[in-house]
Amino acid sequence: MSDEYSCLKLENQLCFPLYAVARKITGQYTPYLKPLGITYTQYIVFMVLWEKDKVSVGDLCTKLYLDSGTLTPLLKKMEEKGWIIRSRSKEDERVVHIQLTEEGMNLRDACKTIPAKVGACVPLSPEDAQKLYSILYQILGDME
């Protein structure tokens, strides 16, 4: 390939290794989440709610870098499974709040060992993992 088109080589794309690593790492969650009936995206919703129960869909979208078109069907499924309750704000009916049910809160105990198990699959030292974490959040912040 000529130099004119070298920008189109897969090996010259920063996005590709980010994409591939993200897929590999999120795939590591499947053996732990599947027996619980949880998808990876539901798991990250749970992590936000376990930290701060009762958040708006808008805040959840912001925190997870997802749009409401992606999140709304997922939240409906979580509600059908009895893990969350969706309710409209009394102050502003356009705002929908998400709150954990007791069953949703109880899943926290089943999930508390997952981060360490998945972390053990990532071949980085704790220092390199922290550097990568900082760089990735720097990129996310700068792209806002």
C-alpha cells in the first residue's frame, strides 16, 4: 500500500486495538455474569446503582457513555426481571428515575468477586493498569 493510503491500514488505527481489547475484556465477564442472567451492560448499570441508588436515566446515560435509545430497552428488561423500578419524577414527568429492588441489591453479593477474577485475566501490572485507566479517562474527558 502506498504512503498515500497508509492512514487506512488497520495497524495504524488507535481505535482498533482499543475496540479489540474492550471486546476481549468484556468477554471475560460472560462466564461470571451468564449464570446470574446478567449481560455486561446490565452489570455496569448495576455498578452505578449499587454505588448510588435512585438515579435518573439521563444521569445513567452520562455516567455510562450510553444514549437513552440503548439504555431504555435494557432498563425495561431489568425491570421485567424484578431488579429495578422505573418511576417518573413528581417534579418533572420527563425525568425517569431508576431504583434497585431488594432482588437487584442482593445481586451485589453474587458479583463482588467478579472484578478481581476478570482483573486477573488482564496481563498488566497494577501500575500499568492504573496508567491505562488514567489515559483512557483522559481521552473520554477530552472528547466530551
